[in-house]
Amino acid sequence: MNRTLHHTLFAYSLASVLVFPPLVVAHDDSESRHEEHEYLDTEHRAGHDQLEAQHDAAHQFPMTKGEHKELHRQLKKEHKETHRDLRDQQENFHDESD
């Protein structure tokens, strides 16, 4: 497999983990909000762990300086998208509960 394609697949695999909306079941609004924040915090940590694992795995393969730069560009982009998705989920939850 082409190394750049291989690195791209690593970078984009995280997106599939974060597209599902949170499942929050609560008895009252404050408990629901607390559970939502816990869920988002867990997803945030999991996203960082996955990006780091992808980074470490990609470094097991030889790559040119350009491929290395591209890998980090893609991981940085995925990191920003993950934060944006989590922020959007939080804003949507707060909009729905108001």
C-alpha cells in the first residue's frame, strides 16, 4: 500500500468514531447536562488517544520528509475537526435543553 495512502487512512479513521451522537438518558436537566459533559470529556480523551496511536503507528513505517509533514498536517486537521465536532455536539445539546 502506498505509504501516503496508508497514513491518510490512519488519519481519517478517527472521524468514524466521532460521528455518532451521544446517548444521554437522565432524570433531570442538571443530571442530563452533567452526563453530556462527561460523555464529551470521554470522547475528547479518546480522540486524543486515537490520534496519538495513529501517529505512533505511522512512525513504524519509513517515510520521506514530505510524507512525514503530510502525516502531521492530516493529524492536525483531524484534531481540529474532532474539537469542532465535540464543540458542536455540546452547543446542540445546550440549545435543545434550553
